[in-house]
Amino acid sequence: MERQKRVINALETAISSLETAMKLLVSKKGDVEQPIWQAASEVEYAVFLLALTQKSESSSWKTEHKTRDIDVGQALTAAQDSLEEAKKAVNNNSDEAYQKAWVARRHILAAQDFLRAQKKKEA
């Protein structure tokens, strides 16, 4: 039960950080990378805690979700949606919560990659 509370807290913090990142992205005021980094950190923690409850490591679904060819806004929105679904599933289906959090992690990493590539182009 304590682990579930920690997972939910991490997911809620990540969702909040992504909301902040989206606001900064839209307003173009402030550093969007910091809240994305915070979200990534919280999601990593949630994925780790959820991985501890996994009975088997079936990873076929890990390669099914393609995150290429999406921009930062799309990636953050997709991550937020996946995190909301993970949060709903934590108490009832830890396997689904793990999967949704993992997918969100991939979207956040895609957003970070996109921002890095954008910075390289500008330099």
C-alpha cells in the first residue's frame, strides 16, 4: 500500500510538471526543459517502483509504441494522457500501470530528444 501511494505521488508530480512545461511551451516564456526533466525523474521513479511488482518481464509492448516524428507538444500531451491512465490503474492493475508509465517515459524522452535536436539546429 505504501508503494502504491509513492507511485501515485510520483505520477501526480510528473503530470503537474508536464502541465507546467506545456504552459511554458505555449507562452514561450521560461525554460521548458526543467519541468520536463522533473517529470522524467518522477516517471523513472514510478516505473522503478512498478517494476518491483512485475511477475514477469514481457516486453513485446515496449517496442510497439513509436515516438518518432512527433513534436514536443504532442509528446508531452501523449505522456500526460499515459500518466493519467497509469494513475487510474495503480490500485487495480499494476501491470497496466507499469505499461502506461513506461509509454509515458518514452514520450518524455522523445520530447527531450526533440528539444536537444532543436538546440543543435539553432547553434
